[in-house]
Amino acid sequence: MAGKTCNILVTGANRGLGLEIIKQLAEKPCPGRRIFAGCRDPSKAEGLEKLSKKHSGVIHIIRLDVGDNASVLEAAKQVSSIVGGDGLNLLVNNAAMMYYSNMKESVPSEMENTFNVNVMGPMRMTKEFLPLLQMAVKKSSESSMSCRRAAVINISGMMGCIEQVPATYGLFPFVGLPYRVSKAALNMMTVCNAEEFKGDGILFTLLHPGWVRTDMGGPDGKIEAAESVSGMLGVIEKLTEEHNGAFLNYKGQPMSW
Ligand SMILES: NC(=O)c1ccc[n+]([C@@H]2O[C@H](COP(=O)([O-])OP(=O)(O)OC[C@H]3O[C@@H](n4cnc5c(N)ncnc54)[C@H](OP(=O)(O)O)[C@@H]3O)[C@@H](O)[C@H]2O)c1
């Protein structure tokens, strides 16, 4: 993504992988780039605030709760007023939540809340930002799919791989059932979106960030956020229409479903 102007929005940008994505994007020289950092409560996002001051005029902090229709609508209006006719080139649906409960412990409201954020969140974001993504396609000088034209990256994870459950269930007993189910659903939604919007020229790809030492990944994660994000940004930069509907890890290797 270096060297090309593009407008990027990342959800859940106040901590963890989201904050690291904003940091690494801001550090890549790209004149005219606007980075929108969505977070639920900007007044508590000290790290993000500091970063936005360092990269003033590049990082725009947007109040955004992906679990709330009105908040997503308001964020879309705000971003639209800044990007104007340039549209949005890259939407990274990163925000997610997890309960640590299995079937016996879990209650239906946990499944409902998890779906509201992890599945309906990306759904709301994609629907409300679609006009801006379509605008970016029209404005782009590129004729094929890429993150410089218009792309939606949904951050999924290995815990959503149905085929891998027998191998991962015992290894990650703390990963809650609602979370696993929500990521499998996100995978299905993304593959369907890839088909629905291929005529519009918008690329949809799923990424697995690895097992990362964040609040969600915990201290035993295998890699730091910096390694995961630098890998994912490298992968995003090289995506083409061949990767529309694909599920890749942060090294660019295909994931099983
Ligand atoms: N870490 C891993 O090992 C790992 C592995 C596989 C996949 N992933 C995926 O990677 C992504 C990032 O994970 P992470 O490890 O960075 O998690 P994290 O450290 O727990 O951060 C989660 C982020 O999502 C935000 N968020 C939660 N609910 C939200 C809502 N309703 N609206 C807006 N933002 C909301 C949080 O904001 P608040 O501070 O406001 O709560 C926070 O910024 C997630 O999609 C996760 O499923 C992570």
C-alpha cells in the first residue's frame, strides 16, 4: 500500500491488532492517505490519541460501535464528509469480542451479543460503507481488484475453521463457543459478499492474524501484534481478484474452512 493514496478505515482501532494496523499504516509514507480509526470511546483511547497527534491530518479518530446501527450510520456520514468523491478504498473489519464459555456454560444472550458485534458488525459496516467503496472503484485508475481500488478485509481466525475443530478444540478450551460460531458465520458471509459484489469490483478477503499476544489472544500467543500486522499488511497489499473470497493467514497461506 506504500506509494499510493488511499482511504482506509479500521474498526476496533483503540487496542490490540487494530491499533497496530493504524500505527504501521501511518508509518508508511503515502502522501494524501487518510486513515480512519474507529473506536467505541475515543475519550479512553490514549494510545490512539497519541498516534493521531503524531500523524496529525492523516489519522482521523471516528467514534464507532459496530454493534450499533446508529453509530455505524453516523460514522459513515462523518467519513463521507471527509473523503468526498474519493470514496473508501479499504475497509478492515477488525473489531470483535469473545466470551470464554462452552455450550454448558454459555447462555443464548452471549451468542446474540457475539453475533451482533462479530457478524452483524461487519454486515452493518459493509452495507453502510458500500456507496463509498463503489465510489472508490469509479475513481480508481486501476482496472482490476486490489486494496488500492476497493476492498473489504474481514479479520476472521482459525477458531472459525470447522474442519480444524477436532484439532483445535482441546488446545484452545478457553475460546468460547459463540466466538467460534460467529467466525464461521463471518467466513460464510464474506464468501457470499465476494460473489455478490464481484461485479462491482470490490474485493472481499478473510484474514487469520495468527495467535497473537493481545487482550483477546492472551499472553501465551505465538507472535506479537507487530509481526502479525506487518504480515497482514503485506498480504493485503498483494491481493488480486484471485483472492476474492479467499481465507488466508498473515503469511498469505490459504486456511482450511
Ligand atoms: N489475538 C488473536 O490471537 C486473534 C486470533 C485470531 C483472530 N483474531 C481476531 O483479530 C481481531 C482483533 O483481535 P485482537 O486480538 O486485537 O482483540 P482485542 O485486543 O480484544 O481488541 C478487540 C478490539 O475490538 C473492539 N471492539 C469490541 N467490540 C466492539 C464494538 N462493538 N464496536 C467497536 N469496536 C469493538 C475493542 O474495543 P473496546 O476497547 O472498546 O472493547 C478492541 O479495540 C478480532 O477480529 C479477533 O477475532 C485475533
